[in-house]
Amino acid sequence: MSITEKKQIIELPLKFVFTEEGASDLMRQKVRFNRLTMGDKSEDYGVLLDKVTPAFLQRMVMADYISKIEVSGVEPVESRSDIIELSKLIVSGILYRNYAEVSLEQVLKADPVKQWNHANPSLVIDEKTQFKEGLLQSFVDRHEDELRKMQDELVEPIYARINNDETLLPDEIETHKELLQNFVGAVYPLTWFVLLKFRKTREFYLVIRDVRSSLSEFLKKSNIAEYASLLLMELASNIENLNILREAKLLYGTSQVDMQTVLQDPKLRLPVIESLRKKNNLLTFSWKLGGTSLAIGKRGRFQILLYDRDINYKETRESFEVTKAADVKRFNLSEFYQKLHGGGNDLELGMFYLSFVSEACENMGIRFESMVTQFTAQTITTLTFGI
């Protein structure tokens, strides 16, 4: 079952940093790594790409090969659709991978598996079991008919609930069904192997019930991919507008042009964007997916960050060591931007959406935190999710 693609190609200047497993596999494939300077001024090794296919990106995320992805040197309005699509693919990939891990844990701790392992200590089935290459997939393929029936049994009650949900529009119903298939398609071959092997046991219905229950929970959480991506873009546009107005004052002077006109008139806006680009003062978008980027044991926790560089900070003081030693201030996100704008009305939409995402996360059982950190050289907006 394939992951749906809405864009054929995502064209952005991409930096990929890999997990230990991902790096090892890529090195075996003779992939050459580059030394990368990241948004926090640290250096890491990874690869640079100027475009990527959605299917490839999600496969890498679902395989837990990627530790961090960054995009810099782009203007949010100009690259809006690609940034939103990239973010949605990353977050969806994390959700699919986490469901695959949760469902595997559920079947491995089920009573039929425990009983088998107790009776067959030399043939224990667990996450460490080594199978010959291709054996699991071959077994699943040979039992295709039984697998299809079992998958139908797994998803049919959820399909029924979706079809009978009067709050959903027809296109939303189809989207939910598509997401359901994507989650099922992400399940590991070992999970299907165990389910097929023990499908005739008395306790099998209990195993299916647990796997279905977690599937429903993850389907409920799937909206976070869109919510988080739109919040990211709202914040990025807001910060970029502030930077444009600040740079426009340097280029045009406050007495020569109305600052709001700069935001709306391409002839005035584009030169300002180019000036910011030459100074390397455009935003950096960063997604920390886990692996070596986040603390061990934090499955389902990921971060989306925006790095905004202070244009008045001298080049010679932008080293990582100076940044680490600098005075650090932390703010609540809404309070920080309200202070930044002086309480103006232009932030109402952004702050409303932040409040909406916070409430939505609470309803979906997703932990959500937002924070703004100021170093001497830059401001970092961090959105942390626990799914």
C-alpha cells in the first residue's frame, strides 16, 4: 500500500543529517557526506539536495534514517507550498513509523507469543530475532489471501465509523480512508508474520483488538501533520514580515515609503528579500526527528524550529562557541511575539492559530510545547510535539 503523493517533486535547498543506522547504510551504498553548517551554527555531516520526491522522503523517515532536516535561504511566501508539503510529509512519516513500532510491540507481548517463546526457547520470536533475508516478506507473500482477510478484519470497524461520521464531508471521508490505508501499509513484515502465525489461537481476537485500538488513536492524531505545518508557516511569515520591514527601513528610509506597502508591492518587496538573502538573513527551517537529535527513549517526540538571525550581530561573533556562552533568555511564544509587535492587531491570526493547535493537541492526546529562545546572535522558535 503506497503513501499518497500530492506533489511529484519538492524543490528546496535541503540538508539531511542521518541517524547512526541511516548513515551506516548510506555509507555502504557509497553515498558521499558533506560537512554542513546547521541553523544553530553547529557542524554536522550529511547530504545536500535541491529536490526530493515525497515517496523517497517518507521512506527515509519511516526507516528512521533521518535525524534532522533543514531548509535555509528561502523566502516563506515564495516557497510556501513546498515547505508545508515537506513538513506534512515529515510529520506523517513519523506517525506511520510510530504506529508500526507500537503495533509490533503489541503483538510481541501478546499471550500467544509469550506461550510460544516459553515452549520454544531456541526459537524465540521477539524484536531481536534474526531472520534470513527476505524470509519474512516471502512468508507474508505466500499467505496473501489470509493477510488480506486479516487486514479487512482489522480496519472494517474503523471504516464503518468513518462512513457513519456525519461531521465529515465526502472528501474528508476519503482522506481518512486513505490515511487508514497508509498506516496499515506502514506495518512491519514481522508484525504481519506474527499475526498470521497465531491467527488461529483463542486469544487472537484480543491481539487484533489492541492493534485496532492503537490504529484508531494514531488516525485521530493524523491531523497534527497539517496543523503543525500551517502553524510553522504562520509563524515564519510573521517573523519574515518583521525582517522585511526592518530591512526596508535601511533600504528605503521610513520617510520615503509606507512600510505596509513594502509587504504588498512586489517591486518594493523583492529587493528587500534579495538584500536579506545576500546578508544570509533569511529564516532557517529545521525538523528534528529523533535519533541522535533528541534524547534517547523519547519515541514520538519531534521538534520543528525556526532560526531567525539578528542582522546587527557582527560576523566575527557568530561562532558556535560564542553562541553557547551567550546570555540565554526563554519566553512563552505568544507573550514573546506580542511583546515584539507591541501588542498590535497584526498578530491576532497567528496567536489564535497557536491557541487552536494547543487545544487540538490536547484533544488528540499529543503533548505540545512552544518556546522562544534568544541567544546573542539569533532567536529560535521551537515547537515540540509528543505523539
